[in-house]
Amino acid sequence: MAVEGEALTASGYIKHHLQNLTFGLHPENGWSIAHGPEEAREMGFWALHLDTIFWSVGLGVLFLWWFHKVGKQASAGVPGAAQNFAEWIIDFINDNVRGSFSGKNDMIAPLAFTLFIWILLQNLMDLVPVDLIPYLATAIGIPYMKVVPTTDPNATFGMALGVFGLVLFYSIKMKGAKGFAAELTLHPFESKNPIVKLLFIPINLLLEGVNLIAKPVSHSLRLFGNLYAGEMIFILIAIMYSGGFFLATFGVALQWAWAVFHILIVLLQAFIFMTLTIVYLDMAHHVPDDH
């Protein structure tokens, strides 16, 4: 399924499913929705991926609504299935925070909980049949529709940069601007000689600066890369359905097997993103003994 006859080729099918619904200022068409990767590219950096925004915000609202509903209905008596499930998730998050975070900050557990559930819901959209929602979107005149927000690097970088902002904030808050600057410039190479110490500053800053900047980059790309690869495999399997009865039958079995395995990836990537967030914030709260 693709726009303007691209469904006839496998490459057109793949390009269609990997294209976001992009809205932005086009040099010729003004503010409009892009009808193809070329138009999307011409809209530049400030273009918006409407499908990523819609599904990420929608799933976030669903997450808040469900847990709010369970919280209002919670009782001290025999809990129902929904309350049991919610309490199990909360206990799971709290255990991970206690095991990885040594500081004192009441925000860490709610943040870890929010990231884990929100990313998990976004990842789970990868298990929806690849043609279902794009087909329904095309039927009502929407040319493109990617339903897995975490396959869009804009979404994963946005979350990672949010965490990175908190890391910088708490690094300065807990260590002070001077202490944070010393952390970046006086380690790992140290010397009691003031001249050698001064010479080590740019080297340390380069090494620690790269390490600092690498955190949000690796944080976001790890999630994006795994989910993007998973989506690509689903798309490639779906192409098998057009290859005849036997190939289509094999495709059904292969898709089922990959979906079962992909559940592990979906859970693992949400857990890794949450765990790294806790670890990075724990490092930000750590104040050296000689500070």
C-alpha cells in the first residue's frame, strides 16, 4: 500500500511505511502536509511529524487516564485485577529505583515509572499489523501514518534530551557550578603540580565532554535503533504476502514468531531507557567526598 501507485513495488511499499506524516512550511506549497519524502525534506528542520505527536500524546493520555482510574477505585480490601497489576508495576519500579539510585529525590521513582510505561505503550504499537492503521488513514485521505513513535528519532531524542536536562540541572544543584566544572576538567587525569594540572584541563574537558554528550545520543539511538529495526522486519515480512500462497503462509508463521520475540525487545528497551535514566540521575546526585 502506497501513494500514487507505489504499492506495485516493494521499495515503494517500504518507503511509504517508513514515511512520517510531515507538516511544515514548504518553499512552494506554504504550510502543508508533505506528499512524499522530497517535500518533507524541503520543509526543513522545523517540520512536525504529526503522527508521532498524535500517537505519543494519545498514548500518554491513555496511560494517565488508566492509572488515575485505578487509583480512584483502589481499596484497602481485596484488590481487583487492575489494582493488582498497577501495584505490581509500581513495586517493580520502586525496587529498581532503590537498587540503582543512592541519593534522595522523590521525583526519581515517578519519573522512572512514567518513562517505563509511556515508552512501553509506544513500543507496543509495533505489534499492530503494519498495514491496518496506514490503510485506514489512507481511506480517509491521510497519505502517511507511522504508529510507533519510538521509531522516530525526534521522539527518542526528545525524551533523552529531557533526561539530559535533568542530569545537568541536578549536577549543578548538587555539586554547584564550580564542582560540576571541576568534575569536567579535573578528571580523569590529575596532578598536584599546578602547571601540569592546568595542561590536563583541556584534555579532561574533551574526554569528559564527549562522555557527557554521548549520554543523550546513546540513550536515544539505542531505543530508536532497536524499534526501527523491528518495524523494518515486520514490513519486510508483510511483503511476503504478495509472493503467492506458500510464501504468504510462511510469512504468517514468520510474523507470529517475530511478534512473540519482539515482545521481549519491546519490554527490554523500555526497561533499559528507564534504568539508564535512573543511573544517569544517580551519577548527577553523587557528590565526591573531597567536594
